[in-house]
Amino acid sequence: MRATLWLSLAVALTACVSIDESGDVADSSTPAPIEGPGGGGSFGFGRTASAQEIAALDIDVGPDGAGLPAGRATVDDGLAIYQARCAVCHGVDGTGGPNDVLAGRIPGDGFPFATEAARSTVGNYWPYATTLFDYIRKAMPFDAPGSLTDEEVYGAVAAILYLNELVAADAVVDSATIAGLVMPARDRFVPDDRAGGPTIR
């Protein structure tokens, strides 16, 4: 029993020390910093992103349409994309599936707050078609976000707007179309400009 205890202690102590290049015992309980390519004691993780890599991620689209890329799609183009990449989650017509319901309007363009009787859809809740483009480009489809080309995103937007009766069947959707479209819920949202509370920077 005592021999086993001493052997365990010896193994534990050996694990805490190492022999440096000069043959001296070095304390390894505090690891020395690993020099990065530029020195300075960094751990050498990562590297500086290139301008091209930053540009690939700097793709935000604002409500006013700033940042929308070139491209266009017809509703027919969009319906084909929708059936191939969106319908499995949102239903063939956008009104049912395992994930969010996308299509549907409330008579008089009412404004439900996600009630069971009237689901919040793109047609009755989304305030800007421009940010619909932004969201789809970054986050959809669920199993491969960011995999759609800009034209495919325009197509998906065209299909969803059409399924919500916001564009005609023969519409061509591009940056001008969606920047100029006034969504039914546009005026239901107001900027939160309250002051006096804590400021988050």
C-alpha cells in the first residue's frame, strides 16, 4: 500500500516538471508563452484577415437597401428556388411546415403579435423587404446558410413576396424592387429613441 502511494506521488511530481535544453529541470505548471509569427508572446492563434475575407463577410443590407448586391430574379425563378431549398421547412406554399410560416395576410393588414389565431408572417409582420434579403442571404437555408447565390436569394425573396400577394406573378425582383416596396407592417415599427437609461456601447 505504502509503495503504491509513493509511486503515485512520484508520477504526479514527474508530470509537473520537464527538462529544458540545458538539462535543468523546468517548472511546467505555468506554460511559457508560445511565440507567434510576429513575436510578442502571443499564442500564435489565427492570423490577420485579408481585405478579401473581410469583404466576403461585410454584406449587411440596411432597411433603405444600402448594401444590396446586383442581381435579379423573376417570380418563376424564385418559385423554383423556393421549392428546391425552402419548401421542405416552410411548406410548398409557405403556409405550413416544420418551421416558421412565411405566407399569409390578415384582412385589412392587421397586425397580430404572434397570436395562435393569426401567425406572424412576412406578409403581415416583416417591415422591410430589404432586410428579408439580408436574412435569407446570411441564414438560409437552415442546413446550408450562406450557400445561395445573390440571384437565388433574389429568387427566394421574389417567391416569398409573391406567396404573400405583395408582388405580381410576372414581377422581376431586384434591388430597386425590394428597396421601393412598402411592406404592410412598415409603419407598425418605430425607432426606440428613449433616453435616460443605461447606454450600451
